[in-house]
Amino acid sequence: MSSSDDALVWHVGELGVDMHIDPFVFCANGMDIQHLEALHGVQFDPADLVDDRNFLYEKYRAQIKLRNEFRGELMETVWSTWGTSFFTLEGEIDGRWFAIIDGLALPAPGLTQAFIVGLAERTDDAEADARQALKAFEWERSVLLEDIEVLADLHFRPGPVTRSDTHVARFYEYLRKYPRAHPSRDFIN
């Protein structure tokens, strides 16, 4: 894939629902494997979930690469959380590459707004490309809308974790080490 902007087609929009949480909660949600299985019906190969090669916690991002089944499609996806403001995912839908970017805004204390970008590779079929980017956007928006009620009731407390929470705990460790200026300190609960 080319790194040129001309190689991509995108669809941009808002989630359209304000979330009464801090952005780090949204980001941690993507690392919660148990939630992905229980709420969204994602099916993972159990061997993948204990293979640390699939989970990368770098200085500036936490990344997971897994093969899974989601809504009847076998997908190989890579998803990453960049600090507490960006979530990215890439994989294939209908045999075509797609990517998603969720950008998070904190307009007031304890209030997160999500902006979604659905991306597709540009081909000779502009209409199909636009449909693919829209499909990626709508796919992500539908997943996030499933999360709204759960996110509204989450209350994180440090302490012991279960084996299924291992990756969430590692993500919190990543966040504790994440360098940031903190101009938003007055907005975080």
C-alpha cells in the first residue's frame, strides 16, 4: 500500500453520542478481550490470547494482532491504541483492506466525543471505494454504539485482576508510563 493520501478514500463522521467517561476508559475497552467476546460476539482462538507475540506494548502504543471471527466474517485485524486519544484498527472486510481511526475529544470533564474515519484503498472503481470506506465507518460506529451503555456504567479501580483481564492490566501499566504534557488535567475526573 502506498503511503500517499491519493491511495486512500475515507468517510469521516461523529459517533453522535456523548460518552460520560474519560477517554482512557474508551481506549482500555478495546483491550478488554472478555468484553469483546461477551458483548460483541467476537470469537478468538484461545491460543492467540495467551501468546504474547500477539500483544505489543511499546512506548507510544499498545497493539494487538489477532485472527478472529466477527459477525460471520473471519478477520485478521491489527488494532492499536495510541495513548488515550486514538484507536486504530485495520483488516479486511469482504476481501478488501480497510482501516478505522477513532479520534477522541474531551470537551468537558468526564465527557468524551468520538470522531470516526473509515478508510479504504483507492482503486479504479470510485463508487466501490466510497462504499468500502462508508462500510468501515458504519461497522465501527455500530460496534461503538453497542458499547455506550456498558461504558456509561464502568467504574475502574486498581486491584487484583482475573486472567481474562490480563491485557487490560497491561494496558493500564502502559498508560502509567505514557509520556504526556497534561494540559487537560482540569478536565479529567
